[in-house]
Amino acid sequence: MTARAGEPFDTNRAASGIEAALSAPVPTAGPTADEGEPATGEWTVTRGEGFLLLPLWESEALTGVYGARWNDAEAAAEANLAALVAELDRRWGPHRTLSMRVPLHRGRTGEPLPEPFRTLAAKDCYGDLAVWGPVRPGGPPAAPRWLALSLNQSDGDAPMIMTALISDRPLTEPADRD
């Protein structure tokens, strides 16, 4: 569960959260660590060397949801992602797509992954990434950041989760090791 569970999706709120995260400090060293709501422990952000990963939206659990209802839930989640991608394309220009094919394959075979892909895999965030960057956060001149959005689901009954990945370095697909 994330701290976004039960919240309706709002494009403007999600975009504002991304803007704030783009200006937030990114760890320069140290271990990767999850943070949660103080009262509930629900996931709010993961911080690791050079990146932040945060949930933007979480659907309702899909336990017992099948057929047309599941298809409708999936279509609604994809529409939420498309609306946010369109808004960010308007702000920062067209995104590029980064496939999660290699991290998915390497994760299944136990091959090591570089960060932030190791954390994405650990969180079951295998949805392809819509990537912008470098972008510069608002305010005084700041170091460039890279932003990636994805829609993820860890299994058929779990909620769908939209995440934002903020990085202080370019996001490129890890090499495929045959």
C-alpha cells in the first residue's frame, strides 16, 4: 500500500507533486531506503543514490475483479497515465519511452541491475517509462534532473500504481546481457 491509496487521480495534483520532487534533494550517496507515513507506514518515497521514487496514484485493490470490470479498471489507470504524460509533454516537450524489458529479464534471471533499476524491480515497477530530461526544476538555477513515469501492477489482484522516478543522471536502458 502507498500513501496515495484511496485518493482519486488528479492530473494537477500529480504534476504539482512532480514539480516539488524535482526540486527536492536527491541523495548523493548511501543505501536505498523506503520512507512511509508516520501514522500508517504506507510508502511515500524511496531514496537512493542519485534518485527518488514516489507513488503518484494507487487504484483500488482488484481482488475479485475480473473480465469487463478489470478491463475498465486497467483502461482508467492507463487514461490517468496518458493525461499526466500529455500535461508533462506540454510543459517539457515530447517524452521518450524507455523499455523495462531488460530489467524485467535480468530480474527474473537474478542478474544484477544498476540503480535505479534495481529499486524499480524490487518494487515490481516493470511498466515502461515515459522519460523527460534533462529538465530544470523551477526557481533558481538548479542541476538538471530526469523524470520518468510508469504504471505498474505487482500481480492481478494488486492495485495499479503510478510512480514517478526523479534522477540526477540520465536514464538509459541497462545493457542486455545475453
